[in-house]
Amino acid sequence: MKAKTFTRTLLAGAALLLAGQAMTADNSKQIEVSDDSFNCLTAMTQVGEYFVDNLLGNLEATVAVAQSATGGTFPPGSVVSLIPSEVMVKHQEGWNPATNDWEFFELNVSAEGTAIGVRGTTEVVNRFGGNCFGCHTLARSEWDLICGTDHGCAPLSISREQIHAIQNGDPRCVRED
Ligand code: HEC
């Protein structure tokens, strides 16, 4: 191989490597998440306006951060949801530093259960065209990308009553009545 071609090949390889690192998360830090990882909202634990769970059985630590008045970093395995179709899941530390190791999910929910629609990091867009990370990154750093009502994110354009109606209408929940 000529020196010039060799250099070009080397540069292309380096560029690919860098692009790969920027785009893909560190898979060794990934917690397995499938359709079955998600529960009906009322089977989760409510903290204030949203619902939490922990895929690694560490619910207490997740609830402690969610209840904190000063913020904190959610532990690995944390699942957070305001409305049934939009969920954040926390992977192990170092999985994807750009999103504080959160993965964003858009779910398709029905009486049959949950099917993951879209999942990923900074690129995930909800069905209204909104980028999850774009909004959630506005939360002040001590809140670990959780918007809440006063963490610095722009408020949602739907009312609290509408949010409650969507929460209460989770089609996956088994109703007694
Ligand atoms: C237009 C901005 C915007 C977009 C886009 C958006 N969110 Fe949010 N999200 C918010 C705000 C603001 C709240 C807090 C709402 C409240 O309780 O008043 C919130 C609440 C949440 C919560 C509850 C915890 C919290 O941060 O308060 C989760 C989980 C969540 N969103 C996940 C997602 C996911 C996943 C997506 C993409 C599929 C997404 N969001 C897209 C702004 C947004």
C-alpha cells in the first residue's frame, strides 16, 4: 500500500472509531430492557406527579432520589414515567454520559401490554415531534434530567387535569370496576 493511501485508510478508520464512540453507548453498562420491563403506571410507585420503579430491585434508592428536595443522581435500574407512553430508564454509570446514563423510550401501550416503539439517547423524538433529551436537558444539573414542575424545563402544553386523565387511562391497568 502506498504511504498516502495508507494514511487515508488510517484516518478513515480513526474517524469511524470516533463516530462509533459518539453514537453508541458502552454496552457493558447496559441493563437489559424489553417489553416485559414495563408495568402499568398504577403498579409502579407514585412520587409526586410521576411514577417510579427499579429493574434491579433497588426501588428504595430510586424513591429516595425522587422524593429528595435537593435533587440527586438516580441509581441504575431506575424507571420513571409521567404518562404511560414515555419512560426513562437509567443504565449503569458510564453507559452514556451525555444523557447521564438515561435511555428514553416511547412505548406503544394497549390492553395487551407494552411494546417498545422507539428507544435511544439524544435522538429520540416523541409522537408529537418533540426531542426528549432536548426538553429534559433543561432541568438544572442537580435534578438528573428530571423536569418535575420547577426544575427549569419549559412546562408541557397540557394541563395537570389532562395529565391525570392520561395517567388514569393507562390501558394496561386491570380494572376492578
Ligand atoms: C416539550 C418538552 C418535552 C418533551 C419533548 C418530552 N418531555 Fe418529558 N417532560 C417534560 C416536562 C416539562 C415534564 C414535567 C411535566 C410535569 O410534571 O408538569 C416531563 C416529564 C417527564 C417524565 C416524568 C419525570 C420528569 O421529568 O418530571 C418522564 C419520565 C418523561 N417526561 C419522559 C419523556 C420521554 C421518554 C420523552 C420522549 C419520548 C419526553 N419525556 C419528551 C418535557 C418534555
